[in-house]
Amino acid sequence: MSNFFNELAEDGFVIFDGQSFGDSTIEIATNVGTVMNVPGAKTVQELTPSNKGSLEASSYSGIYGVEEFPFHSDMAHWFRPPRYLLLCCKVPAISVETRVVKSERIFESEETHDLRRALFRPRRRLNGRLSHLRLFEGDFYRWDSLFIQPINELASSLRSRVIDRLTVVSYEAVVLSNCHQCLLIDNWQTFHSRTAVTAEGMNRKIERVYLAEVKG
Amino acid sequence: MEQTSNEWSKESLFAKAQLYAEVMFEHQDNNWQFGLWSAFVIEMLVRATVSNVSPVLLADSKDWNNLLHALDKPIKKQKFVAKSASITELIQRVESLADGFTREHSNFCASHVARRNSEVHSGSMPFENLGTSSWLPNFFMVTQILADEIGESLESLLGREVAKQAKEEIEALKDDTANAVKGTIATHKTVWGDASPEEQEQARRQAATVSLRHYGHRVNCPACGCTALLVGKAAGEAKAEVSDDGIIERQVMRPETFQCVACSLKINGYSKLRAAGLGDSYISTSSYDALEYFDVDIDEHIRDMMADDNNEY
């Protein structure tokens, strides 16, 4: 178990066999950490490839369809996004990769005070409110090229630099190739993306659960 | 996990202070908007400081539903609009909550907020042509104390470059030895008074001839009243604007040295100049021909329009 937590702390993600923790996704999630209920979503969310236009343009599937999803952190437009996301493979697709990059690397050349002064906001009001957001909040990083927008000039130029860096950054590629194989991602310390889904990957099915903490 | 931030949270209020500070420094020191936005910065910082202890302390105590709002609790009262305490009251609360925030700081904040109220609620123009030395060092001093109090810094509020200038202003404000310059001025005044009217007139004319705008900013000497020169250093970025005659560049200058040819008074250093009532920043204006400003080489453009160079025929 210590390897599990070491890997998670060091790499920002860990791949493991879900069957060691339980049979169902919710059982695995409960044994790994504290499950979070996300407003407006099921506790266990089923992720399957969808073609553009079949969903609303307020989700990545609605915008990108089966094309590549850019690097992001989940719920980056929230004031404090969920800490972890657990992905459990139900139907594998070996042609589809989940890519993970440590967020810290993207910002290492940034001046701390400018990073603090670069202010963003969600692109739409959430519960009738807009919150000020920063890409580094002191204890976590956030990123989304669509769902958060720069408010000031510092943020606009930072956004451009982040986009440039994410197009050339080296990343870890994970393929969930077996049923019950799981990927636990630290949503505060990494950004992740998904490659395009090819015709043979259209049956891919992943279940996702958000966790507030992992049981150490 | 939180979808949104509480509008009375320290984080939200400090972020607004950062944005207001950015707008403030988009204007030059002598612009009324520079002063107005500075008052908004103070207000947000005061509120962030109170909220840092608890957002509940921001609530207007007349309606306890305001306390619920501060705690993000659901409110059953119909048509409820949350109301926070007045800024004057919050300034007093900060005096009790923040260690380094004294009555002097509190008085400055209250008077600066009063200027803002006068600006937005009346036809008067309290920030127009308001000399910076009368308030800017105090503004920086207060922002530093409040930013420190909430775990932030002048750099995170204003950026590294402005924070550097702010620290110099704060040092000048703290420099008690600078007041010694008042003695020097008094001595020069006495010597000037001893001179005959003819000598004074000759010196006055000479000073007016020598003290040209080209060399610095013309001011009246605090000892003899003759025309004298202030020379400063650039503070912040120059702002350029296009006019019919070319490019006009305006640069805010912070006074560094003063010299009066008539009575020979010399003052070096911003803190002493401030103590002498000569600390107001001024604008240095330069006019450029557009070709000169953009370093355009007309000949090169003409050559570019010709056919390629060919020395074979």
C-alpha cells in the first residue's frame, strides 16, 4: 500500500487493479478514499465516447466529441475543484490514452506574485455567482482552456503561455486496457487529457467517482 | 470542494483589491482616477482584513440574516439583500483586529474614504490635481500593513515594480531625520531676508532665467519664493498618446533633488523634499515627431520599394 500512496504523491496519479479494493466502482472508491457527491451529477458517472452535437456544449464531449480533449483539471471553474478523480475501466479501448502531466512543471518559470495577480473567472455564472479564480491557489493548481476566462492582462498572457507549454510538454500516457483497471488522479497537482477516440474505441466505457481524500 | 467563493470571503475581497490596484496604476499620479481607485483599493483591503478574522464581522448588525449570509447559510427572509457594515465602521473594527494598524492609519483611511464619498456623491473634485505627497506614502503604508495582516504582500497586491516604489515611499515617510530640512530652509529664509531689495530682485531675475523647464520641474523655493528647479526620477511606465503634431509622451517623475539659484538652497532626497512640501510627483512631457518616435528610416523604405540591387549592369 505504501507504494500506492508514494506513486500518487510523486507522480500525481496511480494505476491499480480495482479488484484488490472491491467489485463495483463505488466499492473500490469507498475503500480507496472519501467519496464526494458532485452537485448535479451522479456519484458514479459513466463516461462513454459521444459524437459532437449529441450533448450540450457545456461539456467536453459536447464540444470535442470523439476528438482529443485538451489538458485540464476537472471542475477547474469551481472555486475549489474536487481533489481526486477515480477512473474505473468497464470496457477497455487500447487505442485511447489518458495523458497526465504534473501541473507544477507548467508554472515553474512563472513569477510567484504575478501568478497570484493573474485573475480568472468561470466563463458562466455558477449558482448565480462569478468567483475570482487563480491558476495556482497556494495548495492546488487549476487549468481549463475553455471553462475559465482571464479577467486581467496578466491572466491573458499567462493563459497563452500555459497553452503553449501544454502543447509541447512531455506527459505520462495511461491506457486502461483491462476491465477493473483503475486510474486515480490527483486533480489538484496534475492536468489530464484524453486522446481522440477511433472507431474501434467507441465502445470504451469508464466509470468516474470524485474523492475528497484518499485513505492513507 | 466549493463551487463558488463567498462574496465576503478574504479571497474574493483581496482579488478585487488586486484588480482595483491594477486599474489605479493604469492612470498617472495626477489623474483624478488614480486617487479614486486608490480609495476603492483601501476599501477592499479593509474588508478583506476584517473577513480574514471572520466574514461574520463584515455583517451589518441591524439584521441577523446578514450573519447567516456571511456564514453561507440559507436565508428564509423574503426579498433579502445582504448588507455589510459601513466602511467607516469597518475601519474602526480593523483598528481592533490588526496589530500594526494605529489610530493614525485609521484616520488616513477614513479621510481617504471621505474623499471618495465626496467624489461619487457630489459635484466636487477632491482627487483632481491632489498632490501625491499628501496621501500616496500613507496609502502605501496602510496597504502594506493590511496586506501583511492577511498573509499577502505589497508584491502580490501591486506587482514587483510598484511594490519597490511603494517601499521607498514608506521609508521616506518613516524618515524622521528628514524634518531637519525645515531648519535648513529657515536658515536660508533668514539669509534671504538680510539681502537688500536690489540684490533680491537681481537674484530673482537670474533664477527665472536659469531655471528652465528643459532642465526640470519649476517650483517656488520654500525659502525665498523664487523660481527653482526640481529634478526627479521616472516612476512607472511612460504613457504615449498620438496627437495631430506627433507623439506626446508623459512620464510621472518622483522628485529627487531641488536647487534654488536665488538663495542657494539645495535639498537632496525624496524624504527631505517631502518634509519640505516639495514631494508631489510631477509629469514630464516630451513631444516627438512620429518618425523620430518610431525610429522610422524613410530612406530605407524608399530603397525597399526599388527593384533588387544589381551591380551587373
